[in-house]
Amino acid sequence: MILHLDMDAFFASVEQLDRPELKGKCLIVGGNSPRAVVTTASYEARKFGVRSAMPMFEARKRCPHAVIVPGRMARYKEISGQVMALLSDFTPLVEPVSIDEAYLDIGGCDRLFGSPAAIGTAIKKNIFSRLHLTCSVGIAPLRFLAKIASDLQKPNGLTIITPDQVSAFIDQLPIQKIPGVGEKAQEKLATLGVQTLGQIRHFPVPTLVRHLGKFGHRLAELAQGIDATPVTPSTPAKSFSAEATLAQDTRLRQELMVHLLRQADDVGRQLRRHGVRARTITLKLKYADFHQITRSATLKTPTQASETIYQQAAVLLDPDLLNQPVRLVGVGGSNLVPAETPRQLDLFAAPQAKRADWDKVDRAVDAINLKFGGKKVEKASLIVPPRKD
Ligand code: TTP
Ligand code: MG
């Protein structure tokens, strides 16, 4: 069985999570300029007819009391990573397909978790209790039906199509519900008198191909209950990095160091989230004339500690490199090894007692930030002091 999961009103729900005063309210995520469109809207706002991709002026007309907030992509990506990590607790066969949806092959999960319904319920429960967000889940023997099913009872839905329901479901399935059938295909199919997927079976494949190209083949297969697309887990990352284009070009090392501190923090968090350590740390600089250099160092002991990454990046940022203005700075960790690999102890390092255990510090900070959402704990040196005026 294939499970498809899609978060409910994802960006809007994350905003309501981080700003509880917006819970239960009409909320629109999107720009505020005259040409802006709605990115997404809370289900409360959808009751007034607000939809993704609608011009903002139209959305405002339909729902004048809605709160409009700009998007925070970095935060949505962070939560998306947490959702995907949670899913991989159930099976390694997780294929993320967008920021808020994934397919899981739950074929092998039944011994551990029980029936497909039990697995779907457990996943929903887990996401809600750990991330305080709702999602909708569809489960079916075929991948395309799982996707359609997840949409049938949104929000907070769980829809299961059992093997013996597949044939009847296909017969009555409106053709526009099939992923990939856009307006054009729908028009062409209407000229053939096709309204449901079941009706596709009345046509020879060459006729379908003549009208729809390659997609005709695919529709013919789907109509027969064949969808061979496997769930393909994403290939593990080979490196993690963070970079920033500066508001103003600079030659000041101190200024670049502040960026490196933030970026090392970010890279460390990514490494820890993925359960890996980096053996190689790379500094990247792009100069005002756009030429770019990198400097790398290989550590004796692979790390996932933000502080170690920062210290190494600082060593790499030789003052000689700053003979011309810099427009972009970044840091990366590569040459990854699983975090559980036993580490060679550095026998000649400074006595352990005198060094802070940065691994522990990082883990505690990650846990607090995961629990409370967002960056509740940050390095003091990254906090901008309040202005006195
Ligand atoms: P969707 O899953 O399509 O929408 P959604 O999660 O907001 O709502 P639903 O409950 O119907 O699933 O998209 C996921 C996120 O992707 C969405 O929150 C915002 C973003 N998005 C865009 O940026 N542009 C778009 O046109 C759409 C549809 C979504
Ligand atoms: Mg969604």
C-alpha cells in the first residue's frame, strides 16, 4: 500500500503555530503589493472563497477582516524537514515530493504498526503531538489513488481505498482529479465524451495517444489500475551549507565573522537533524567582481557541532583573502559520515574538562528550538542589542 500525506494549509498553519493569536482566524499568506497573489490561506479564510494564486485584492474583497502575513520560507522548510524526519520513523521508504507532501511505501510497516488505517492514524497523531500541525492522509494500493485520496477529506482527513474498492473508484473517478490532467487535456477528453477515468477503457490506446500524446499511454494504464511509479526515497545529501549575499560589500573580517557564526549554526543544525557529521569544512567567498573562491580543511574528528564548524571557518577566513570587497560568504560541511560512527579520540587535545561539550550544548538548543518552534535559543553574539533611542 502507498500512503500520501499532505499538510493542511501548510504555510498558514505554521504561521498560526508560531503566533497563537492567529489560531482560528482568517489568515492569508502572501505579498501585500498591488500585484501580489495569495500563497495560501487558512481554512477559516477559505470559507469566504479565498484560494491559492488568487489576486490579493480579490481575496481582500472576499475576506476583508483577514490578517495578511508575508511568507517565511526558511521556517516552512525547517518544519518540512521535521515532518519528513518524523515520517522516516515509520519507514525508510519516504519520498518527499514538495515542501508539504510525501509518499510512503507502507508495504513493510504492518508488522510493526498494524493495518494501513492504524499506520495512517499513528502518523497523523505523531505529527499532531510533536509538531502541533494537522495533515491529510490518503492510502491506496496505487500511488495516484493515494494522492487523490489524501485530498478527499481535507483538512485533517484520513481516506483509505482498499484493493477491492479500486475498480469501482476508478470507474467513477472524475477525469480532472487525476494529477497531470490540466485544462487542455480535460477539453480534449471532453470532445471524446470522457468524463470519468473508467470511460478511458472504451478507447484503443493509439486513439488516446493521437489526442493526448504520451500522456494517453499513462491514462490507459491508470484506467486499468496500473501505476508502476515506485516510491523513491530521496538520495541522502552529500553536503550541507549556508550562505548569504551581504547587504553591502565589505572587507571587514569582523562583519563576515558574524555571518559565519550564524551559518555555522545553521549547518550544524542540518547535520544534527540528518544524523551525520562532516569531515570537511569549506569556506566560500564571492567577491564584488563575482569571482569566487573556496577554502577547505579536513578535520581529524568529523563534527556536527556548530562551534567547531565556526572555529574552523574562522581559521579558513585568512585576512589575506580580504584584499578586495566580498559580496557573499558561506560555509559548508561535506565528506559526511553517520553520526553513530565511533569517533577517534584526539589523545593530544586540550583536557576535556576545560572544553565545553559543544555536542551537548547543540543538542539541548535543538531540542528547545524544536519543542517551542523557531529560534528561541540563539548565540548571544547573534542577538542584536536593542537600540537605546
Ligand atoms: P498545498 O498543499 O497545495 O496547499 P496547502 O497546504 O496550503 O493547503 P491544503 O490543505 O489544501 O493542502 O501547498 C503547500 C504549500 O505550498 C502552501 O501552504 C503554500 C505553497 N504554495 C505556493 O507557494 N503556491 C501555490 O500556488 C500553492 C498551491 C501552494
Ligand atoms: Mg498542503
